[in-house]
Amino acid sequence: MTVLKEDLAALRIERPPERRGVGRWILGVGLVIVGATLGLAVWRLATRERPAEVQAAAVTERAAGIQASVLNASGYVTARRRATVSSKITGKVIEVNVEEGMNVREGQVLARLDDSTARATLALAEAQAEAARRGLRENEVRLDHERSVERRLTQLLKDRIVTQAEVDQAKADADSTEAHLAALKEQIRVAERQIELQRTDLDNTVIRAPFSGVAISKDAQPGEMVSPNSAGGGFTRTGICTIVDMRSLEIDVDVNESYINRVAPGQDVMAVLDAYPDWQIPARVITLVPTADRQKATVLVRIGFKELDPRVLPDMAIKVTFLRPSGESAALRAQSMPLVPKAAIKREGDQSYSFVVRGDTVEKRAVKLGGADNDRLEVLAGLLPGDRVVISPPTELKDGSKILLR
């Protein structure tokens, strides 16, 4: 057994002590190099410049001859002269002579109501007036006779043929007849006024157009009841039709009171109907209604069309652009003008600048600005149409910064 252990021990290879120390040193150096490399990579990753996420927009151009705008708003076409035609009395419709879209003239008969009762009442008033006239004639004859009797008795009294009592009785009879005659004359005047009233009621059964225009709705049919007041629930109409004077069309626009200082009477306006987006209609501010809406914080502005067109209809939705007063921009309108969004302009003191996109970087460029054109600014120098500029640039953005467009 001892011999076997000795044989195995003889087979072991002895390594020199110095070879073992060199290997450990090489391994340690390698680990230090790898750690330094990784640390450098991490530091570079952490400290590298990250591109800023921004949004860009193109510089547009306003063509020569176009007037600059100062405000946009939306509203509706309205008619200053518009009426729902009704009757003055309650009655049953027997005839309607109007249809939607029909042109009507002032005084034209639109409808008729049942007039049988009005005619019968008029005939009764005329008969009563005639009876009063005949009674008047009878009493006039009687008065003439009684005055004659009075004169004769007065003459006979001088000759003492009759007594004073007889003369007084004759005079009293004549005076009584004269008073009755005056009452009859007053009754005749009342009867004549009654006739005029009944004729007015009869005329009220004929409904006429109050002005010339176009019927835009027909609200009643023959056989229905109409009334100037809402009565009878939903079974009584309050109107025959609605008429609009197309010559009175204009635009009503609610302008936020914060921007009302940009609007003035007589200011030029360009209007575009939602129904005809490619048709620009010249208009002009008529007036600013001198009160504000407390709930909406707006001021109503009335705008008139310079020329009316059959395509413009009441209650159409319309967008308007208030233009800069012509005297202020006459020189600028003679040439085209680059326009940049207001949000793309930054200011440092008196200097204005913007960031122009150049591939994946930006260039800080000074600009010279003109007037405002609604939500855009006129560029007199520094930018050209087609340049892409950063919208609302972040504070850390600088010349040459890398960007990532959203």
C-alpha cells in the first residue's frame, strides 16, 4: 500500500511559484480594462445629446393684392325684415294662396278666413243705421209741425184767443222733439261707426302680405283655425306663412370681447358660406351692437353684403374674415408676403427669431416682422415661403440642436 502512494506521488507535476503569480496579474488587468470600457460606454450613453421632439410648420405666402386679415369669426345669415304673417282675429281658414319659395308682393292676398259671421254682423249694423236714419226723418217732420204750431199759438196769444199755457205746451212739445232728434242723430253716428268696425272685421278675414319678399314656410291649411294668440293647444295655428325680404339679408357674428378692438364700422370683411367654400363674398361691417353678452363674453357684430346673390339664404352658416383697414396695408398689398405662425416666433428683447429645420438639426435665424394677419405674422426679412419652422420651440433648443419631428 505504501509503495502505491509513493508511485502516485511521483506522477504529480510541480508548477513553479512565479508562473502562478503572473497569471493572476494578467487576469486582474483584463478585468480592470473591461470595467473601464463598460464605464466609458455607460458615461457616453448617459451624457450624449438627445434630440428634442418638436413640431414644425411651413412658412406660407400671401399673394400680392390680397388684404391682410386681423380676425376670423363664424356666424349666420339673418334677415332684418322677416315676419310670420298671422291674422288679427280668430277664424277658420278657407283659402291659402301661398307656397314655399313663392315671391309675394306687398298687399298680395295670402289667405282668407271664413267671413260669414262678419258679413252677417255688418248687414245687421247697416240695417240698424238705416232704421235710425228713417226715425230721424220722421222726427224732423214732427219738429217742423210743432214749431209751426208754436208760432201760430204765439200769434193768437197776442190777440188773446189762446192762453199762455197752450203756448207753453206747444213750445215744450217742439223742444222735446228737437232733443229727441239730436239723440237720433247721435245714434246714427254710433251706427255708422259700428258699420266701419264691422267692415274692418270683414277686411281682417283677408290676410295680405305686409311687404314684398319670399315665402319660406307655409304654416296653415284650409280648414284649420288660426288665431293671433296661442289658444286651443296644438290645434290652433298662430301664423299662415313666414315671409323674408331677401334684400335685407346680412350676417350676424358673435365676436369675443377680447378681440372686439380689431373690429370697426365700415371695415372690409371677406365672407365664405359653408355651402360654397370656394366662393368669397365681399362684405362690410355695418355696426357693433353696443352691448355684450354676459354669459358668452361676446359682442354682436352686424355685417352687410356688398352685393346680394340668390345663393345666399337665411340661416346659412358662414365664416367671416375681418380685413385690415385698406389705408394701413395699401403698400403691403402690392407685393406677396411670407407669413409665419405666431407660435414660431421667439423674442429676446427687441430681437425676434425662429428656428428653421435643417434635416435633423435646427438653425436659429433672426427675422424682421411686419403686421399681424390673424394668427400669423408678416415676415419682412429672414424667412422665405416654404421654410419649415419649429412651433413653440422649447427653452433648451439652441442653434444646431438635434431634433425629432413629431
